[in-house]
Amino acid sequence: MRPLIAGNWKMNGLGGSLAEIASIGRWIANNRPAADILVCPPFTLIARAAAVAPDHLRIGGQDCHAEPSGAFTGDVSAEMLNDAGAVAVIIGHSERRHFHGETDEIVAAKARAAWRAGLLAIVCVGEKEDQHDSGQARNVVRAQIEASLPQGANPANTALAYEPVWAIGSGRTPSADEIVSMHGSIRAQLEERLGAGGALLRILYGGSVKPANAPTVLSQANVGGVLVGGASLRAEEFAGIIRAAADASSHDSRFAV
Ligand code: PGA
């Protein structure tokens, strides 16, 4: 599988930011990196972003409701994202879990909704700072995966994003050894739960990924891509991360599939 480089714009971006999407699209068209590239802007920009993005730049949503339609004021379904031109959706981001009280059960229902609508579900997990500091990270992440990743997940319909909450937007990242250890433990769990598909399902790292640290992050074992917040907002910075992914994959047989 090619690495997946996904940008999460969060609640940033008005119409003018479509220029950044067009610009990253042009860069990808010129450089043809060996990576799958996705940008997830706010709902209001999805249809317009899908219209300006070239084929090799995919557009995704940042959340969806579990139901396909109904009396859920303010919500957007996975089917609506698909209708607007999205091919993927981020599910269970720590900001959704924290600010919107999303439980593992809600996250699992949303992942199933994404599959129902034909979208790639990017399911997020990650420990908080106190859990990290008290040595509970592995157990916390294990329990989150157990409860929020439904059976039926496979490399074509799901990517799992490991995002330590304390690394998001903080400029701090785990050491390369910590990433290798956590991603290795997630891989073992995925193989245990999903069999052969678990060996190939992409495990993304997220949390303060920048052009400067992307080469290190992306060359670690079992890192199948990155989920990028702040550094995905500007085409030039995002391109720096994509370039690192293409370099990492060019001398790594894991990505030769
Ligand atoms: P960041 O955000 O890259 O700005 O740390 C990552 C995320 O929240 O997905």
C-alpha cells in the first residue's frame, strides 16, 4: 500500500483557501509522488474543493453522523459527504471525543456509516498526557481500538490514526522509538483481530507532523502515513511532508504493493 498523507484542516478555511487546494493539486500533478494524498476541509468547502482538486488529490470530511438521514439538526451523514465528493472521513478525532463527548461506541457506529457510504474511515485513537506519563498509553490505545474499530475493517475501507493527544498542536512528538513501539503493538492487535487484512491496514501517525520531522516519522516500521493538522493548511508546508513520504516509500519495500 502507498503511504497515505492526510490533511485535517479542522475549523479553518474560508472560500479563499481553495487556492491552497488548487496549489497542492498542481504540485502533485507536477511531482507525481508515490503516496495517496487527502485533504479534509470543513464541510462547507468539501464540494468546492472536490471540484477544483485533480484526480490524484482526494477530498474527505472530518466527521459524519452514524445515520444516513433524519432529524439530526446540524449533522451531516456519510452519504452526504459522498454526495459532495468526499472519498474518506476522519472518525473519532480526539477533538470530537473531547468537545462532543464521542464514545468508542459512537466512533464504531460512525466507522460503519463511513463504510456503508463507500468512504474510507480514518479512525483515530490516542492517549492523553497523564495516561502517557503514567505508562498507560498502550493499554488505553488497545482498549480504544477494541471498542471503536468494528469487525469488518480492512485495508481498503479503513486507516487507523494513532494520535497522542498531548502531541496534537503542541509541537511535541513521541520519540522514534515510542512510535515504533506503539505502532508495533497496534499492528499486532490488528493482526489478532482482523487476520491477514490487519497486516496491511495503514497505521497513520498524527500529532505535530511538520516537514522537518516527517522523514523520521515516515521511515519508522509500521508507519503507513500521517494525519497532519496545522501543517496541512499551507500548500508549501504540506508538499514538504508529501515529499518526505515519497522519499520514504521509494527505498522501502513495505510500500511496493
Ligand atoms: P497537528 O494536528 O498536526 O496540528 O498537531 C494533528 C491532528 O489533530 O490531526
